[in-house]
Amino acid sequence: MLKILETHADFYVVHKSSGLGMHCDGEELGVVTLLEQQTGESLYPVHRLDKDTSGLLIIARHKDAAREFGRLFEAHAIDKYYVAIGGNKPKKKQGLIQGDMVKSRNGNWMLTTSLKQPASTQFFSFGTGLGYRLYLLRPLSGKTHQLRVALKSLSAPIMGDTRYGGEPAPRLMLHAMTLRFIWQGEQLTFFLLPGEEDGFMPCHWDEFPAFLQPWAQPWPQVKSKA
């Protein structure tokens, strides 16, 4: 059964576990179908998470809400924050990762230096003394594999991301922990740190207060397109 974190008249916010796809794949049910079975409603996904990423997901309860979320996402009016565990020696420890994404010959995505339609990600990183770093990520665009490619470009791929050269781990160490947006004039914030029940590496979050209020951090400025 899916964990429903918010039941709103217009939408649900659910916790998607790592390994659960958005849509059905053969006999394996996706998150939308599972929630429809759980609620008895016809539902509308308004954004997505990679199968191996855990965290918060909005699913609209009717078409009008789905259209409004589509407008908000297109206008970049929904703030999203992620936590990742990655390499200990990034090329830089905070700032902006920006560039166009193109597919390589092996089908993976890679970041380029051009800025025609760039993927943009702001980030901070924090040493743990355990041979890896915690990354607080704020994507400003919604490209496929954007965060995974961003950390790969820093020479600090996400642990468990075998596709992009990450160190072995029980799962992809990437979790969508915060969603913030204005709905019908009200500021809404949904927040869920990853736990050991997610298969995420245990962290003492009180030692890293930036993750407890990610929206309050001094985020780096975004470069304008060249």
C-alpha cells in the first residue's frame, strides 16, 4: 500500500519508494495504478520520478487540477529539493551546474557547455567524514536524468547509480524530499527526509540543518542563457 502524506480535495501527495515505476510494466504495477486501486479514483500524474528515485510525488484527483499543475510546472513555480549521496571529491562543493543535455552513443545523457535549452541545478554539498558527501539539490528544470548527470559532471556520481559510474550501493541514493508551491493562494510545503525503511544510507540529519529547511538556504544565482 502506498503511503499517502496529503489528501487534498484536488490532489494527493504520496511517498514513492525506490524501485517502483510510475506506470505498469508487465505484471508490475506502477504508482498511479496502485493509488487508483487504493483510492477507487481515476487519477492524473502531473510529474514523474525515475523508477529508482524515492520521495514525494503529486498526483491530481481531477482534470482541472492536472491542468493547473501543468501550468505551475511549466512556469517553474513548484520548488523541488532532493538529497543525494555521492562522491567525496566533487570538482566544486557548491554552486550551479548548467548546460544542455545530449545523448551519447551508449544512450546515456551527458552535459555540454552550450546553453540553448540548459538543464540547471543548484546545489550544496556537505562532508560526512565517511568517504562520501551529502548533496542538497535544487533542479530548476526537469530534464531526464538531470540530477544524476549533474553529479556525474562534478566527478561525484550518485552512489548506486551504475549507469553513470556511481559506487555500489543497495539502491540509487537519490530522494525527492521537498515540494513547495502556492495553491489557491496558500503556500504549501511537503517535506519527507529519506529513512532506513527506504533503503537509504542512515544519516544524522540534525548535524546537517540545511536539509531540514532547504528553501531557506542562500541558493546560488542562476546564469542567464548565453
